Amino acid sequence: MRITNNMMSYNFLSSLNKSLEKSSKIQMQLADGKALHAPSDDPIKVSRSLRFSTGMELNNQYTQNAQDAISWMDSTDDNMQDLSKIMINIKELVIQASNGTNPQSAVQTIGDSVDNLINQMINIGNSQLGGRYIFAGQNDKIAPFTRNGDTITYNGDNEKISMPTHPGEATPSQDSVNLTGTDVFGPSLKILNDLIEVKNHLKSGTEADQLWLSDKGLALIEDDTDQMLLSHTTLGTRMSMYEMAKSMLDSSNTIIAGDQANNDSVDVAKGIVDYKNAENVYKTALQIGARIMPMSLVDFLR
């Protein structure tokens, strides 16, 4: 095959350009510490990096869900503790009112105190987090509890709010973060209605009322307190599950980030050696090219 001057020039310049591209690529890798800038750099590593990125994005979403769930449950837990304290306070007042030695007016005054405590419980039941009513189920944009005299109405629903921390379909037993009004105060708001009944006997304050309070009244409060404690315990169990899930997700995030860093990062020591070699090859090519490239008319005119 006949080798022309143009072919020699083209082949030399093509090889020189490839050497320069390699040197520039290594320089870019060393500059930002990343070994991958295009799929052609290393198709296998690029594919692996995409899997790491997808896994990290999904894991981050689950981690955020877990954090949001824990914040929701923390707020719920605080309010449940306040409700429990009020129940204890009401029990102490009923015991005080039913000892058989109080005048009717004193018992009626205790009835006013219990009535105020019932209003406090309703206010707690209407607690919000981020503009959402935490005891309203999924109907969390309106206040779940309203009181008109002795009638208390629940405006929420009994649907669970799920914040999944794992792939697959959400399950209320594992992924729900809320307590509904029914969970807190029983079916048909039994606990609140029992307290209204107790309050009415206190407001009447007769000896018969005091006997009822010492017998049935205290029994109702005991049962209602146990029911509220059971709901609170259920919340605590799910809260522990979310805290454990978040801990595992945080660990997974650390592992994925480390694997991706190992996959995407350039080996600096090896990169420096490769860059020096590429630089030497480029310089040598320039020197050789200056010797083997055909002389031009300008060279002859010199």
C-alpha cells in the first residue's frame, strides 16, 4: 500500500490527539476525584453507580418517612401522656368527692373542675402537627372534636395514616403512625361520655350521686384509664418499630454511600502515575513527530 504524506500526517495527528485526550481525561478525574464522567469511561461501573444512586434515593425516601413518622408519634405520645395525667386528676377529684363527708356545694364545685378538665381533653384531642389534626384519622384538615353542652361529636374518621419504610404494600398494623379519636376515647367516644356522666353526678352532688361515684363512677374511670393506656402502649410499640427501622435505614445509607464512593472515586495514586505516563507519552510523540513528519515547502525555503 502506498503511504502518502497526508496519511502520515493524519495518522500522527490522530494518535497525538488520542494521547492528549487520555491525559485530559485523567487530569479531569484528578481534579474532581470522580472516575466516571461519561458511560464510555467504564460501562460496568456506570451501571453499578446508577443502581447505587437509585437505591440511595429510595432509601432516603424511606428514611424521611421514618423521621416524619417518629415526629408524628412523638407529638401523639406527648398528648397521650397529658390525657393520662388528666384522667388521674379526675380520678383523684372523684375520690375526694365521694368520701361521704363533703357538703353538696363542695361536690358541685368539684363537678365544675371535672367539666373544665373534659374541655382540656377535647383541646388536646384537637392538637395539630404541621397543620394536621393528629387524632382525626385521614380526615385531618378539620378539628376532630366539638362539644355542644353534654354532646361531644367526633368529626374525624378511623382511617390510618401510613408512612412505609420498606418496599411493598403498606400494612396498617406495621406502617400506621396515628391514633384516631376512636383509638383514644373508645367506640362512640365512650371515655368522654363516661366522664360527662361522672361530671353530671358531681354537679348534682346528692348523697345518692356520691354513692354512685364511689361505686360505678370510679369503676368507669378505672376501665377508661386502662383502655387509654392500652392505646398508648400500642402507639409505643409501633414507635419502637419505626425507630428501629430508621436506625437500619441510616446504616444502609452509610453502606450505600461508601460503596458508591468506592465505585465512582478515582484512585488518586494510580491517577497521578497514569497522568505522568500519559504526559511523557505525549511529549515523546511530539519529539518523534518533529523528526518523522515530512518537510513542507516552508522547511525547504528556510
